[in-house]
Amino acid sequence: MDSGAVDAIHGCNQRAPCVEFMHGLLSKPLRLEQRGATSGDFVQGTSSVIWPAASRLAEYLCDHPELIKDRSVLELGAGLGLVGAACAAAGAKPVLVTDCERALPLLERNQALLAEDSVILNVSRLEWGLAEDHARILEGHPSGFDLLVGSDIILSSFELDKLFESCRALLSRSTDSRLLLAFEFREDWESIGNFIAWAEEVGMEVCHEELGDPDDEIYLYTFRWTG
């Protein structure tokens, strides 16, 4: 990640026009553009800058390539598309990065930049909970995706029920499929607790672990179907 930032959060520079992600598994850094609040291209209500949970989840997936190699991946609330890009660079295929309509221009810009380095992403609108979007995405992936990933997308009660609907609709029903959510604690355990309760009600089990420095309070929640 870019260093020397004045306003870094857990090592993530949100003011630089670009961010870089590097891991020993990758042959070259992933370079993506971002749009901070001071940028003329900033779009209110979208995650157009890097957040620590995304970097940590990307690192985790590159540390565990067996989770992603040759598997289909969908990133929820992708923002820049970093996590999806890391999956694609580490051997996942196909990889679909999704977000709301107004976030797509930045995702499409990063899709083009990554393609120059042969990192291939597909981009699609996904308004959480919208059956029309679920149906369109599933036209190309009728069995759902092997892996759903999301970072910092559980924020208080913001559309949490709709997010859960999308996860349930788009995750393959195989017991080998996984939903991975990186969550930064911000004085709100209730939201992730509700999400876990809903998952257990529909036949999923969940485990969690810390991602990186315990003082940062970033956690990885892994969901899977029990049968």
C-alpha cells in the first residue's frame, strides 16, 4: 500500500490518487485509482477510497490461494475492486465485482487499468436485495458463485437485510462454497450479530478470526452451508 501518507488509516492512504497492493504470490503490484472526498470525481454515498478491511481481506486471500484458485468469485460492495482484483490475480476465474449504479464508473476505470496487466475482472451493478439484479447476474452463473467476498460492507443497520438477501441468492448451495466478510468493529456488534443469526436460520454455520493486528479490531467472518 502507498506509504508516507499524512492521513493514513491503519496504513491505508485515502488521499493518494492511486493505491498499490503487493503480495509475494503476485508477479507485480496491483494498481487501482481511488476518489477521495477532496477529488472532483468523488461520488457521495459510495466507497471510492481504500479501507483497511479491504487490504486485510486481499492479503488473507493471497495467503490462502487454495480458497480462490480456479473458483468463481463475486465481490459485494466492491468500491475500488481491490479484493476482487487480488482474487483474479491469484487465479480465481471468473471474478465479478459489483456495486451500486453510481459506483460503477470507478470500478470500470479500474477494470480497464487492471486489464493492461492481464488481470481480468467483470463489472456489474448489484443493488442489494433487488431480484432483477440477482436474476441478471445468475443468467451467467446459474448455480451461483463459489465464493462471495465483502469488506467493510456491514455498517450499522444499513440495508443489512437486503445484503443478506443478495448473499443468499448468489452464493452456490455447495458445501464447498464460502461467504467471507471482513468487518471492522466500530462500537456495533449488533449488526454482524443479526447477520449471523439470519445465516444460521437458513442453514449456514459461521466462524471468525482476527485479521492482522488485534488492536485494529478487524475480523474475518466465514459462512458456509451445513448441508
